[in-house]
Amino acid sequence: EAQVTQNPRYLITVTGKKLTVTCSQNMNHEYMSWYRQDPGLGLRQIYYSMNVEVTDKGDVPEGYKVSRKEKRNFPLILESPSPNQTSLYFCASSPLAGVGSGELFFGEGSRLTVL
Amino acid sequence: DAKTTQPNSMESNEEEPVHLPCNHSTISGTDYIHWYRQLPSQGPEYVIHGLTSNVNNRMASLAIAEDRKSSTLILHRATLRDAAVYYCILIYFGNEKLTFGTGTRLTIIP
């Protein structure tokens, strides 16, 4: 089954404790991206990747890191989480490097709470 | 980046058609119009997209104004499962930076 898989789905952590949210897609997509969703603010893009070893900042990259060492994986790294990073996170992928005419496939989301 | 404007919320009766509007007056010639929806407790899912002509698929229809400054997502016969937040976004082919906004929350009345 074609899908985007995120782990963990739920996580409660404490300020400053490094964590990684993994994202994996099995569709051989070139484009992958991370979003956070907060009440009243909609979905905001954190980082995106056009292909392996190619990443760039979205609208809200502060406090996050990403890497794209393999085509199928795009982990989101919080080196020193803070309470303002408490949010619902979504990973997405698309078959096209330019997503204008393509479809974005989203994961089920990872709810992160930072105490 | 071109922006879209959608009503915050709409209601519709079950089994009736729903027309969800979206204004995008600053759209450029190479912006694709995409619609996604987000069901409760799920990630967004693709609904439909178009460039200039009206589009139909199994989920919905997309009507694009002749000047492309507005579009309408049409659900032909709403069901309770269509209750969701619907996002209209513009995506420039080759522009990877996407902004979803807050969308329209659609409530279906049984």
C-alpha cells in the first residue's frame, strides 16, 4: 500500500531533550516536506526537500533540522525542543520535484508535546 | 507568494450540493489551483487541482473562473463524511514552498 509513515504518532518530552520524528514513503517520491499545524494558524511548512541531499527552509524552520540521505526517508530533528514546538506535525511527499501539477500525500501526523 | 481567501466556515445539508469558494486575485499564469481537505484527526488529503479548465474527478469538480481570480470546489452530493476543513492553495510549478492557510470548515447537517 502506498503510504507516508510517521513515527512516533504521539510523544511527550521535556525541554531540551533531543528528539527525531521519522518520515518514510514507499512511493519513490522525489519531493518531501514537513509541516506543523497549530490552532488558528493552519498548516505551516517547516522544511522541504527536492531530492536526496537537497533541502531548504520553509516558512518556520527555526528550531528544526532535517536531512535527506535516502530518497525514502526525511527525518525531522528537534535538537533542543522548547514548549513552543508543541504541535501536530505532518510529513508529505510528492512524485514531482515541482509540486504544481502533482499531488501531495500526507502522513497521519505526529502529535508532540514539550513540557 | 499568491494568496487565497476562503470563508472560515460553511454549512450544508446532507445529500445537497456544496459550493466552496476561493478567491485568488493575485494568481499568476503558472499557478496551479489545488484543493485539499482534512478530516478530523487525519492528515490532509488531495481532492482536485486544475490550471485553467474546469476539472472533474470521482471526489469533486473544480470550476475555475475565466480570469482565474476565483475558483469553486463543488461537492455534488454532500455526505456526513465530507465534513472537513477544505484548503484552497496555489502552487507554482517548480515552487516547493507551500502555504495552506486556515481553510473553510464545512459542516454537514443531517
